[in-house]
Amino acid sequence: MAGKFFSMRNLKFLLYEVFDTAALTKAPYYEQHNQKAFDLVLDAAAKIGQKKFYPLFEEMDRKPPYLENGQVKVHPAVRDIMKESGDGGWIGATFPEAWGGEQLPHILHCACHLITSSANYSAGVYAELTTGAARLIHSFASDDLKNKYLPNMMSGKWQGTMALTEPQAGSSLSDITTTAYPTDQGYYRLKGTKVFISAGDHDGVDNVVHMLLARIEGAPPGVKGISLFLVPKLRVEGPGKLASNDVSVSQVFHKMGYRGAPITELSFGDKDDCRAFLVGEPNRGLMYMFQMMNGARIGVGLGATAIASAAYYASLEYCRTRPQGRRLNQKDPNTPQVAIIEHPDVRRMLLFQRAVVEGSEGLLMQCALYEDLQHISPKEQHAKYELLLDLLTPMAKTYPSEMAILSTSQAIQCLGGYGYCEDFPVEQHFRDCRIHPIHEGTTGIQGMDLLGRKVVMKDGQAFKLFLEEARATIAQAQGLTSVAPLAQKLEAALTHLEQITRQLVGSAVTKGAEVFLADATLYLEMFGIIAIAWQWLRQAIVAQKALDGNAKAADQNFYQGKLVTADYFFAYELPKTQYLAQRLTDGNPLTAKMESSHFND
Amino acid sequence: MAGKFFSMRNLKFLLYEVFDTAALTKAPYYEQHNQKAFDLVLDAAAKIGQKKFYPLFEEMDRKPPYLENGQVKVHPAVRDIMKESGDGGWIGATFPEAWGGEQLPHILHCACHLITSSANYSAGVYAELTTGAARLIHSFASDDLKNKYLPNMMSGKWQGTMALTEPQAGSSLSDITTTAYPTDQGYYRLKGTKVFISAGDHDGVDNVVHMLLARIEGAPPGVKGISLFLVPKLRVEGPGKLASNDVSVSQVFHKMGYRGAPITELSFGDKDDCRAFLVGEPNRGLMYMFQMMNGARIGVGLGATAIASAAYYASLEYCRTRPQGRRLNQKDPNTPQVAIIEHPDVRRMLLFQRAVVEGSEGLLMQCALYEDLQHISPKEQHAKYELLLDLLTPMAKTYPSEMAILSTSQAIQCLGGYGYCEDFPVEQHFRDCRIHPIHEGTTGIQGMDLLGRKVVMKDGQAFKLFLEEARATIAQAQGLTSVAPLAQKLEAALTHLEQITRQLVGSAVTKGAEVFLADATLYLEMFGIIAIAWQWLRQAIVAQKALDGNAKAADQNFYQGKLVTADYFFAYELPKTQYLAQRLTDGNPLTAKMESSHFND
């Protein structure tokens, strides 16, 4: 249980050296905090991770949730975890103090969340979902609903969920059919089924509050007829008075990983007594839900990163201590074997993992910082940060999600046969992280969101802002001999990305939407690699300056390691953009033009 | 249970249209067979796959082997499977008739094995290992040992294994310490421990025969002191007389996948009564074992391909039947949803899987054919086929093994959330196939074998032969307008590979072995992609000629599908060689030169 699953040194490097989180406290909204207070929060998160989450990592996988008499049973520790998440202020960490929150910066919360999720991803999901649902209520619900439901969610007594997917409508939200029938009692009567609802029911809380998308009877077809509802498992009928709300669990899914949290199928209104409470205006539900979904998407990227972090440190520990073979300049079998970390191919596998993990952490914190800056900037700058956050969300979700599969796979590879066995944690990391390219919008959906919406919206303004941000970093590399070559490579990649974007967007008109978006997934992959390269350049600049300055002796290895990993990223990962670029511009629309019958034999 | 997991049409295309397997029967060694007989063998394999293997696919995963009172217990069906494998002649399929074999071509056996392994990889492993061990005995053991042990192995009554790995010696075979002490009784007394021994013990057979590497007491250190032994669980002490041979099971590993077969830790000679019988000459064990290991390596590539095949067909079926969303030129939400196979991004995921599966099948059959040609060619051509087989073995092992991770992952992605759940088979395929880049020599070991040994051996002769073979295929594409552009791309890739190989091999002298081999894994990846591109060109040529000729109407989709998949491979996969080439030649030896302490923080 003494395993390392994250690096506090690295998180503080990102928070304080790369992103200057302490500067946020100059803004009135965060002025009650200071760096010392932030450190205490980080220490508290580390303690929860070590003492509460990590000891349950394996056990929650081996004893997954199950359905008994209509009630989902989860690991008994979940109740304790939810209580701690409420009492410790974690659920409301970023909420205003006025609503019982801690008013902490998102970037700090991001770091804390990386810590606890790397200890045990499943264990952290309960509180995270509750935070997301609570934020939606806080932003859009009536005061009556807020007063009735928020306090028990903030305290971890009640679970929050997002309930979008239906059996016939997963990626295609416009096809949901769950229906809300108006009444004259101030609520709607709900009927429908939702699937794949994370933490949709469990005995670790006293109630569950679903933020649910449905159609009001007679609403227009498609996404323009979707409304947002608050649908509790037990409805509040008066002070301390709860009544069953006709929500039942029809299934708990048996999953390959992520087994510490239940994914459920829920049935609403089997007895015609399910009351749904409209949040905001009718037919604007999808717009509201996007707030929660965007947060959840970044949360997915964060979860993937955290799992990859845990697998990285497990494999690093193994590679440092496992003797096997000799360096290639030493063939004498009488000499002792060396630790496998001495083999270049093993180092490559470790550098790959580190590059994915710490690069993704950079991008996630960058996104969190944009959110914070939105809060504290003058109004005229809000749009800038909002656009940047919007643009980067598909990358922050997808790059870590897709790469965690490969990163945890390399962790297994570092351990050889042992990595494939349950005695080591990495096989579970590999299983756990495979959900991430799927939930909260598949990779394919993210690609279309990026290319079809984000880069073209507002006349490409978000894309231009991103280029400005990246080029500002490139400018900082001037004169730093070791990192200037990396900056040059990033500039070349950005130029390439601009050309390709122009060409693709142009093709939307000449070739139609289907050909335009056929390889949006590859475009997303390319953009993701470039966004991470930008983050690595940021980190390399800081590391080089520290080494050029007065870095402590104890920090030398850390900074050198940052430079080596940045070097790795630009040598091994960034070149992948070239083959993606080649495919994206070769003008062969084979996937759009082929016949599906060509798959027949 | 009606799932499709392979395509007979495709296997026959490869066997008869691409590789002209029927022509083998002109050779005296295979003259007792004909294509009709081959078809019957294929049908028999399909029947076993459908009726015996596939129904146990899920069950053998859910009820994995366990250790009880020193005996490994496996699924009760294993005994039946082994009996069928013996009675049906599958274990001895490629053995000479003189030894009770079927004297079938390896390429046909390869096809049969693809069928059964795609039905249930774990179930096929028992017989495959027995075949490999039996071949080793047949090739190198004394007649006494052959007579005592072979018949019961050929009939499936006894299990064969290969016992190489030790706790302190996995990838580094030179460090094995299991010791054989000479006696004057015609045997050695063995002491030692072996780990990760597949099917090392189980109750589906009456005995287990280990082909084991050990050091004779006082042998020279390193690989030059390793000998091969036959070590039975029960030794034959006379006709029908068996005695315990002091081999015990200390552990059964609990694995993420591949759970239908036990992987064991074995202890030899705890009571000083384990007899080991020398096979061949002392200290030449590793050379002998390479015969079994090379076969096993190709078997691993085959297993990975078969699993990817099953996942591909499961996802294809799902994509054909799952309605979700609309084509991008159809935004009206009142129109019915389309099957997801109509979406270009989904087709891309399917084409990727198909390209990996059918390309790998091509390469595996190509290797099997070289083995057959070795048997039937005039002696002066033996070296040619042996060299080609030697060279291609690391690719035939590694390309499918590494790509199956991605291919089965895409199968999961096609199914979305359902793919992550146990109700569908693809999550098991994803778990099952992850072992393949590890066992029988990790990917890193294969890379060093390819670049450090195979491409340089005999003055690069094997490499030259490969180029000749590939260029002969390119020549066949002349005049076929649709495939000639693919041939050009392959030629460019070959030229690039030649340059890079020359540059890398040159660096062995100037920069030392460690820098030379630091990225051997990437070189292997590049070579693997090119080898598969060659196979796709072969298949595309045949398909195009069929379409230009008299292809039956029922075959049009199949051949068109071959051309689209070849097109896919050259558009999406072959370009990956460019970024690999860039890294391989950028001259930055960062993984060799960095300090391991740079991983500290």
C-alpha cells in the first residue's frame, strides 16, 4: 500500500512554476487564499488519496456493485467517501462561499482531483458527478429547487448524476424519447428509460438527484425540443419529508473496468408517479447541459490522466528495481544484471508514459486556469477565455483518454508477464481507463465537435486565440538554446495545422459535410498532439530557466527530467502529426464514398 | 452463439487465390492431398470452432483455472478438447505420416488454427503447445525418448510445454539457473524453478511433458551453457508404468485475460527426485529451443490475429444493426436513424480492423508457405526460404500482437458503452490479446532480434531476399491501374527502408551497439507496416484481376472490399512509416544517453 501514484513535486511545478496559480489570489474572488493555504489543500488531498482511496483500489474492483431487491449495493466505504467529500468541502470546492463552497480556483481543484483519481478513479467519481449536477442546479435552477436539493448534495448525503443516454440514443441525443407530461401542479410527469447512468443509484447515499434530459410532450423534434429536468429518486415534499418518486433500477452493467462505480439503467414513471422539475426554460436543456457536459468531458480527460499517472509510477518503480539483462556494451554473463531502467527501450516506454501524463496534466490545468481567468478577468476578456476553453475541451477530453490506453499498456509491457497478472495494479489501470474514449461523447463525437463546430465558430476566433497563445509560448523560448529547437518544431506544426485547417474547412463547401468531417477524428488527434507539444514547450522553458538560475541541487534531476521528456515528446510524438497531415490532405474520401456492402463476403 | 468470428471466404481467398496452396500437392511430400481434401479439413476446423470452442469462450474466461491440492484444475471441457485434438489429427497435422501425422501443409494448418483460435484462443493453446513440444522431441530427441513420450502427446493424452522463463530470468535467458546434475543412470537430477509456464499443469491430461532449458552443473556461463531437457511430470519407467517425477506447482497466476489456460509456476526437484533427460547435445539447448520458439512466436502472432478477427466480426455485426444518428447530409430528425456502418468514422474503425486482421493473416500464411516450400524445394533453395522465414518471424509475431490491442480497442469503440460491458465479447478480446506482445519474447526483444541479428545476418542476405520478394509483387501490379499507385507507394517505402537500414547498421560501428539498437522497436514497427503493405498489395492485385476477369456476382462485394481495405491501408497506415523513419534517423540518442536519475523527482 506504499505505492506512489502521483508526484507532488510535479503538480507543484505545474501549479506554481508553470501556471503561477498563486497570482490568482491577487484577484478579489480568491483573495482569502494564499499559496500556503493551497499547499494545505494539496496535502489534504494527498492524505485522502493515500489513506482512503488507494487502499480500496483493488477491493472495489474485485467486489463490484450489484443489484439486490431493486437497490444497487456498492462497497460500504462509498458512504464514508461521500461523507468525507462533503464534510471536507471537496464537492463544493470551487463553489462560491455564499453557497457553502470553498471558492477555490479550478486549477487547484484540478490538481487535487488528479491526486485522488490516481489513487482510485472509481472512488472519486461519486463526488465528481455530484459536483457537476450541483453546479447545474446552482446555475440554472429556481431558488426553490436549489434550497430543496443543493445542501444535501454539497454535504455528500445525496448523489448527483447526469442522465442523458437512452437505449436508442447514445451519441445521437436528438433522438431521446423520454417524455415529460405537463401538469398544473408545478411539475411534469416523466416516462422513459435512461442507460449507462454513472452512480445512477446506490446505497452509499440517502437519495439520488438526476439532472435529466427529456422532451416536453409536443416539443419540436431534434435537439431543439430537449429540456432539462431535476428528477430525484426521493422527492422533497416538505422539510425533511421525502417520498418515493417512481424511479427504478432495471440493470447494473457488468464492466471490464471502472468497476468501483455502478453504471445503471434506470426506469422513470413505471407507476405514472415520477415527478420531474423543469430547470430553466423549456427546450433549452441541451444548452444548459453542455455546462455540465463540458466539465464532465474535462473530468474524463482528467480521470484518464490520473489512471495513466498511477500506472506510470507503478511501472517506474518496477523498472528501477527489477534486474534483467545487461547493457549492450556489457556482454559478460558473469557480471550482475542491471535494473531494466538502464535499457534504452525501457526508458523509451517510461518517457512515453511520462510525456503523456505530464503533458496531459499541463493541458488540463491550462483549461482549469482559463476557467479561473474567466471568473476574475474584466468582462471584455471573458469571451476570450471561454472560447479557448471551448476549443480545447475536445483535446483535453480525448488526448488523455486515447493515450491512456497506450500509456497503461506500456506500463504493462514494462512489467512483462507480471504486468498481465492481478498481483500488480497495472492490468486494472489498463481496464479502468478503457471507458474514457467512450463516455461523455465518444472520440468520434469529439472530433466532429472540434472540426465541425469549435474551429469554425465565430469566424475561427477560438482557433486564432489558440494560435496566439501557443505563439506567445514560442516567443518565450527565444534565447534558451536547449528549448529553442523545440519551439521551432512547434511553430512548424502550428503552420501546418493552419494550412490543413484552412484546406479542410474549405472542403466543407466544395465536397460537402460528410467528406469534410470524415476524418475529424484524425484532425482531433493531430490537434491534440500539438496542444500537448505546446504544454511541453511551456514546461521545458520553465525547467531550463530554473536550471540556468538557482535551482536547488535536489531539483536538478527533476528539471533535467522535464527537459528529457520534452525532448522525447518532440522527437517521438510530434512527428506523428506529419502522417496525420498527409492523410488529412490526400484527397481520397474512401470512407465516405465506399459502399457498406463492401464489408460483405 | 451464432456469432461470426472468421471468414471462410477470406481464408480460401488467401489459401487458393493469393498463395496457390493447391499447387503444393504437386510435390511428392503433399501428393496424397488435393484442394477438395483441404476444404474438408477447413470445414472440420470450422465445425470444431463453432461447436466446441466458441460455446466455451465466455465460460472459460469466467471460470479460470485454480490450484487445488497441488493440482491445477481447468474447465472440464479441456479433456474433451485435447482428445479431439489428438483423435482428429490436429496435434500432428503437419507431422510426417511416419510419425502418425497428417503431413498437411503448414499454410493449411495456419488457416485451421486461425479458425479455432478466433473461436476461443485459450482453448486452442493446449494442443498448440503440445504440437510444438512434440516437434522438438521429434527433431532432436533420442528414439527412446520419442517412443516413450511422443505417442501420448500426439493423441492428446499428455500435454507438452516449453519451460524457459525463471523468476530472475525472463527476457535474459542467459541468466537461467535451473541446474541439471549428471548421474550415471542415463538421466540428470534437476533442481530449479520455472515461471509463466503455459499449461504447465492441469487435470485435462494424464501427464505433462516439459521441454525445459537448464544448465548442466559446471556448464559455461551465459547462453553457451544452456541445455535442453525433457522433464515429465510423470516419468515412464516401463511399458504403461509411470512414476511421479518430483515436479510441483507452486502457483497459478491470475491474469487479466487469456484466462482459459493456466499459467503456472513450477518447482522441480524439491525432493531431489526430479529426473531430466537430455535432448540432443549438451550446451546446445538454446539452438534447439529456437525451433520451438520460432514456431511459438508465429503462433503468438496468429493468436493475436485470430482474436482481432473475432472482435472485428463482432463489431461489424453490431455496426450493421445498430441504428444511431443520421448521415451528415440528412439533418432532419424526423427521418429514421441509420445503421452506424453508414458513418465514415465507423467505417474507418472497421476498415482499420479488417486491414490489421487480413493483412496479418496474409503475412502469417506467407510465413507458413515459406516453411512448406522449404520442405518441398530442391536443397539449394532451402536456405532462401529459411532466411525469409527467419527474417519475417519478428514481424509475424509483433505486428499482429501490437496491433491487436488497437484493433480490439476499436472494436470496443464501435460498440460504445456496450463494448465495455461483459454482455458483448469484445471486452474479453481486448483483455485476451494483451498477453501477446509479452510472451515468447517481448516486442523489445523482437526488435533487437530483427535489427541486431536478422537484417545483418549472412551479410544482409535475408533482407535482400525480402526486398526481392516484395519487388516481385510490385512488378505484378504493372498495368493494373487501380493498384499500380499502391505499388509505387510500396516501392517508395522499401527504398526508404533500405536507406534507413543502411544508416542504422552503419551506426552500429560509429555509435556503438546501444545507440544502434535503442529504437529497434520502432524499426520493427516500420518494417512490420511495410511487410503488411506488401501483403495488401498481393491481395489487391488478385482482387483487381478477379474483378477484371470473370468474378461471380456474389464475389463482387468481397473483391471490392479487398480493394477498399488495401486503399485504406496505403492511405492511413503506410504513412506511419514516415514518422518512424524521421525518428529513426534524427540522430538524437536521448534514451541511450539520458541518466536514469532523470526519472527522479
